[in-house]
Amino acid sequence: MSILSFSSPRFTTRQMTLAAMLIALQVVLGKLSVGDPAVFKVGLGFIATALIGYFLGPWTGGMAMVINDLISNTILSSGTLFFPGFTFSAFVSGVLAGMFLYNQKISWQRVLIYEFFQILITNVLFTTLWLYLMSLSSSSTAQGFWALLTIRLPKEIITWPLEALIVLVILRQVAKLNLSLRK
């Protein structure tokens, strides 16, 4: 067992079926959210993201998250605009989940570090950047980015330990089931 996992399982029919079920779970949990996505949105999609990384590894997990993003923001769009930056963020999110959780012993330290990097990279940096770029006008300046970051940062700081605790409890229960997907 290494610090990070850079390999995904062989892509078999079983893995494809599991990926499809986890994508469906991600779509459903991603739709269960409250708040304005441009500023303050709290949802349950992070649970399915962790499960995707845990079962599918970084590369298959990244692709599963891209498929989820495309389904959620085109076919099942709730009126929001499609932006390719969020698709890239989804890929990075799946890769991070797989790197930290696939073939790893689930400990509170690992989950806390995983959630920290997941929130820092995808939520704080990328999402803020994409929202800023989508709202660019002739009057926008770099101050607009920092203002948006200032609004979004407290939510991310508060949700970090909460998401880590929820992911830890769920992944420990899943690990206890000792599901063997490598037949």
C-alpha cells in the first residue's frame, strides 16, 4: 500500500456496471443540494465522489466524473449553463478521490487529507476561478476573484471536517462489507 494510488482497476464489464451505478448515484446526490451554485451551495455529491474514487481508482474515477458532469449539465440540466471548466474540475475531483482512496486503508487522517485537497483544489481554486471567468465583463478585475473567494472560503472551511466525517463513516462501513470486485 502506497501513499497515493496511481492505478485504476482493469476496465471489465463488472467495473463498467459499477461505474454506471456510481455515476447514477452521483447524479442523484448532486441534485440534492441547497443554495446558489454561484456563491454558497451545500450538497451531498461529495459522498458519491468518494465512493467513485474508492471503487474505481483515479483514471476510471476521473472519467466517471466527466460522464456525470456531462449528464448532469446537459441532459438533466436544471437551467444552469454548461461550462467546460467544471467538466475539467469533475475529472480532477475523480482523480483526486481515486489517488487518495483506491486500494488504501481508510483512516481518519487519510480522509481528512483527501477532503482537504479535494476542497482546496476543486472547490476553492477551480470553482471560484470558473465562476469568476463566467462572470467576466469589461468592469471585472482581479479584485472580483478575491471578493468571490472571500465569500466562498468560509463555507469550504466549515464543510471540510463535516464532509470528512461523513466520508469516513461511509467508507469504513463499505470497507467492512469487504466487497470483492476483482473476480
